[in-house]
Amino acid sequence: MPKQIVIGREGNQPFALNDPKVSGRHAVLIVHENGALQLADTNSTNGTFIYNGHAFARIMPGKVYNVSPDSMIRLGPETQFHVRRLIPKPVKDPPISPERPKRYDISKLRLLYDDYHEKKINLDSKSDSINGMRSMIMLISMATGGCSGVLADLFGLSNNKLMSTLLGVGIGLTLVIVLNYVIKSRQEKVRRDRQANEHDFAVNYCCPGCKLPFKGKVYENILAEGKCPKCKAEYYESHR
Ligand SMILES: [Zn+2]
């Protein structure tokens, strides 16, 4: 839809026209969507003129004339101006500042990465030693059974075969139960520590810009790639 700018003392042009020789609705400027401009005199009293390079020529009322922003027009005998003054300035889009990618010092991620792996190795060796204890239980309970005779002697019960056997079995069982309990609770602690370690790493080992998780990606690779695949933030490492 072409836009119409009514020119006159009662017009909607961007500046006031107070010349009494200009009609209330003197002329109209048609602004086409492609930027083409046309001027028409709307039966003004004193006429509309377009400068043709030599002189102002009066235009026929009701007929449209092509003009350009540089065309000089005159309303009546005195008021003249360039067509461009009628055109509201296009609202300039704020210059698209190429958004500079954010930069992040990711040296704390190196600490996180190292810390995670150190903890992981520690927990692995702990769980290895717990497994070692488990197999020791078997040995201890067997040995205890075997030593029952010796123990029975110590308690002066060597004469009583039944008592010495019961004592051996009792001590063996007690040891197995106690050690099993110790192992269970240690295993549980290792399991919880491992879970916390994995959780902390998964949550904190991520892009400082958009929190994209790195999912255990090797730190050196992240640093080498130098930027986030998602938010394009740039990574660097401050000198340690
Ligand atoms: Zn990111």
C-alpha cells in the first residue's frame, strides 16, 4: 500500500506550513513501497510547481507526476522545498554490532578435571582394597576354625571337644559378621563418594557461557578447540 503524505497548512508533512498562500490541503505526495515518489496537486488555490532545471513549472491539478527526493517543489508563489523534506526519515536500525563472542578463562575447568580424575582414582583403589578385605574374611574365618583347638587350649577347655569347637565356630562367625559390617559400610561410603564425584563433575564441568555439559571431554581438547560449539564463547586459559 503506497503511503500518502498530505501537504498543506492542514497537511501531515513533517514540518508546519504557515504560508497563507498555501492551501489547507494543497498537494499530496504518494510514497510507493519501492520508494518511487509521485506528486499531485489537490486543487490548490495557488498551484503546485516542480523545478525542471530551469524554472518552476506548474503541474496539472489531479494529475500525478513522478518526482525524486531531490526534486524542488513550490506551493503557491513563495513556499518551496525539496521533496526529501516531506519523507519521514527511515527509522535507522541500530547498527548490527557483530556480537563479539564472550571470552572465558577456563583454567578452573582444568582444576575440576584434574580433581575429578584424582578422586576417581582414589575411589577405585579404595574399592579394590575393600574387595581385598572381602577375600580376607574367608581366610580369617577358615583360620579361626582351624585355630579353635589352640584357642580352646588357651582357655583351658582342651578337654571339652564340643566346647572348643563351639568356641572356634563362635569366634569365626563373630569375626565374619563384624568384618562384613565394616566392609558393607565402607563400600557404601565409596559408592556415595563416587556418586558425588560424578555428579559434581557432570554439573560443573561445562561451558561457562551456556552451561553446555562437556560430558567428561578431555580438558586439553576443549582448550585446543578454543570455543563452545553451542554459544560460540571463546575459551582461553590464564597463565597459571
Ligand atoms: Zn557455551
